[in-house]
Amino acid sequence: MAAPFTLTAHEASGLLASRQLSARELLESVQERIAQVEGEVHAYINLTPEVAIAQAEAVDEARASGSPLHPLAGIPIALKDILCTKGLPTTCGSRMLEHWAPPYDATVIDWMKRAGMVFVGKANMDEFAMGSSTENSAFGPSRNPWDLERVPGGSSGGSAAAVAADCCTVAVGSDTGGSIRQPAAFCGVVGLKPTYGRVSRYGLVAFASSLDQIGPLTKDVTDCALLLNLLAGPDPLDSTCMDRPVPDYMQALRVDVRDLRVGVPREYFEYEGVRVEEAVSRAVWEAVRLLESMGARVSETSLPHSRYIIPTYYLIAPAEASSNLARYDGVAYGYRTERAVADIVDMYRKTRDEGFGAEVKRRIMLGTYALSAGYYDAFYQKASQVRTLMRRDFARAFEQFDVLITPTTPTPAFRMGEKVADPIQMYLSDVCTIAANLAGIPAISLPAGRVGGLPLGVQIIGKAWDEETVLRVAYTLEQAGGWSGRQAIALAEVEGRRAVVKAAAGGG
Amino acid sequence: MRINTEEVDHVALLARLELTEEERVRFTEQLNSILEHFQALSEVDTGGVPPTFHVVDATNVLRADEVGPSLSPSQALSGAPDRVDDTFRVPRVVE
């Protein structure tokens, strides 16, 4: 048997069920892997070994006693540190919440506990999920396992890096403008943002409430479906989480696209101010040709308002964030300034000055400005109207097509420090992923080969509530194209790069 | 449309942020650059287009008015930086 830490969840699940592997052994293997590479990758803000061991032992005991178990029982998971975990620090990558432990669990955390999943730790992220590189974490950046001089993407960069480096079996992240899919692409793993309202946001620390959605980051598409089966479903504690039936997403995993119509929106290859790298375009077109060769009907299409993606998103998301983050005022929970204060407003301002990092302040400023008297109509209202036009673009496209296929990111992972000083350049790295959030529709990124040793991602965007078709196309590409995240990891002995995947493969 | 440092100060007050001199200058510059980039929106004809504030169709999601489990006062206060008994303590707001 391969080292247990390399296994996918569906492989491990089979071995656990047949008692060839115990949950405790699987966890210990993952923990050994973490001990080996975490110093380089820094995928986690906090590891939770005591909790994990107790959870793994409980699963092994339940199995020994013959209790029926969930397919994900005993599977080690990395939790983006934006999900509330009762009694365990939940920092959101911020000094503001450094010492805060929530008094309740997020709904998805509660469901994972019931399923017997094993919590390896809380994964690193950009502060309050604002960023595209994890360089905005107050606790230091994560590094891309494929090249330690490069970013893993963000904001769920720790989750993606943990999956890519085998420091967990699966991970969960959140996606407001691409925060699952962009790091998945950069790290060569699978990442899905479900339809808005598919997964409960209760206990997800709010960034932009009309855009945020929780989703899986996994080694392959099968694990993605397996974890979505657990995450999806109505929750009375989140009134935007819709009461719709949850299909068995594993049933969607078929290598068959013969009945499908696939659109390729041309704006995703030529966004003003962004150079979509040749290798990225080529990877997408290879995927398109593959689907065509398997019987899908393919044609180019247009989403005409795509050129307004960045301004629309970077007005709406900060506006919502400026309101959501008003709660961090040093009163109810979290950090409070220790400096002397003149009055309560002074206390608020000093607390927020010390507790928030630069990007969070910048977005609060931008959002407050966009909502302020005299500017609301020109900025927030206008962006919200353009959002409607973008939704109409998608509605029109989905009259003709079942899915759209695009790059996930214009380039592979960029260098650490490369975009920190230029917010616009950083924002532009999300240009391919944002529209799915604005429209509330599902989108997946899956590995599509590599350029110069770095992974590339292809994105498949589907109709609202049609994760099944998105997963089916992704599964077909993975199986027919030989692009599974696992194979990519196995192929990681690359061009003299300092890469964790390489070090481990070489026995280091 | 350009934003100056006085406006940045005003927005910082609204946002309950205190900026250092260095941040005032940098944010003024960066916000201008961002807003300049965002001027592209003004060219879009949005006449008669309703805004999207939310993508779900649901309105007024209601539940039965029944008491369910909730946090105790001590749990709810467990993360408070300063408290007295079952209350949050803040700097004096009334004289």
C-alpha cells in the first residue's frame, strides 16, 4: 500500500471500511507528513492533534463495534480558519481574532463531526479571506508546494497547499471571488464553489454575504463529489441556504459528455490589463478539443459584460465587507486595544487600527466610500446594476450551453511579493473566477497539466443548482485527460525547483 | 473623480479606523488608482436595470416561533475582552 498520506478520501475510505487501515494510522501518516513539510509550506495556522486523535480513535472504536459509518468517517480534513470551531481558535488569519475561540460550531463543522471526520487543523488564509496569495495572513504566508518561492494563491491558500502537499486528505475552504478555485489552480488540486445557497454559511465568518460560499478542495473530482455530498443541504440556521433536494453527487461521476453543449466565452482569454498566458489558453483549448472528441458540441460564445468584472466585484465585495466587519469593535469578542482611550469611538478606532492588516483596512475604506452619501449611486448602486447585466449574460449563455469552460487564472502561481504593493494587479488575478460569485452559479477548477513545472487550472462553470453536470464534465476531463491532481503530484520531480512534492518523492 | 486626504480622513472616521500618516498618504494614492480603474463602469448603460443585491429567490424565510437551543450568557460573553457579570464593559458613553 502507498503511504496513507498520499491516498484520496475515496481510496482511504475503502481501506478503512475493509479494516486494512485504521483511522488512527491514517491520521498518524498525515501527521508524519506534516512534520516533514509543514516548516516549508506553512499550510496551517493551528494544528489540532488532540482533537484529531480523539476523533480518529472514536471512529476506530465505532467501526470495531460494528456501527454503520459515513464514507468520510476517519478522513483527515484541513479546515480553513474562517469556519467556527467550538472551543478551538478561529483566527480568520487576523490579529483581531488571534485568541478567539467560538462558543459554537459552524453547521458544516457540526455535520463533519457527526460524519466522523478528523480535524487535522485550521488552515492558513488571507486575513478575513481578503487576498489572492495568503500573503495577507497575520500569521505569515503559506508557500506553494510546487515551488516554495511562489504563492499558493488565496484566500484558501493554506487549504490548497495542504491538499497538494498531502498534509491532509481533503480540505474545505470558502470562495467569495475565487478563493477556492484560484488556489486550487495554483496548487494543482480540485476546488469547487457550489451554487450560492447550496451550502450553509452558518458559522462561516462573513466577508461579503451575497457572494460567500463554502466548498471542497480535494486531490480529485471523486473526493470533491464525496465531500459535497456532506456539505450540501438546507440549514434552518442560514435563511439563504435553500431547501432543495440534494442529489447523490457521486452518481454524476460518469465519463460521458455526448449530450452536452460546451461554450467557450472569448472574453476570458483577453481581459483588458491582463495577459492570459499562452500555456493557459492552450490548456483550456486542449480540454475543449478533448470534450469535442468525446462527442460534446462546442462553440465560442460571449459574456459581453465580463470586462466590468473587476470594478463590479471590488465595489460590491468591499461594500458588504465594510458592513460585516463593523462587528470587530473590541466589545463583544476579539481584540481590544490596550492603549489609553479618550472615549468609545477612540477605542473602536485604535482597536481596528491595531487589529486589522493593510488589505482589510483598504477594503473597508473602499467599501465605506462606495456606500457613503454622495457616492452610493455612482459606485455601489451602479455596480449592483452591472451585476444584473452579468447575470443576464449568463442566463443567455445557458440557454445555449450546459457548461462554460475557461481558464481558472490568467497565469500559473506568481512569485511571493510580486503583487503585494499593487492592489490592482493582485485583484486582476481573480478575473476569471469572480463572475461565478456575482451570478451565484457553481464553478470548479481542476488541474489541466503544467507549464514550467507549475500547475494550471481549467474552470468549468455551470447553471445554478447544476453541480452534477459540472462534476460530470470535470470527471470526464480528469479520467480521459489523465489530469488528476494525484498524477500531477506524482509527476512533481521538476526542473530543479525547491518543491516539497519533489523533496518527498526523493525521500527527503 | 479624485479623493483627497481630507476625504480619506472622513471615510476613516465613518469606518472607525485610525490611520497613520503613512497610511493616509498611501490609501489616498491607492484608492485613487483603484477608483480611476473603476471609472469604466460609468460607460455602462444601466438605465432601467434593477440592481442585484442577492441572487437567491427566497424572500421572508420564516420558521415556527418556537424556542430552540441558544447560547447561555456566559457562553455568549466568553470572547469578550472586558466584562462585568453578564455584561460587556466599554468606555463610558454617557456623562
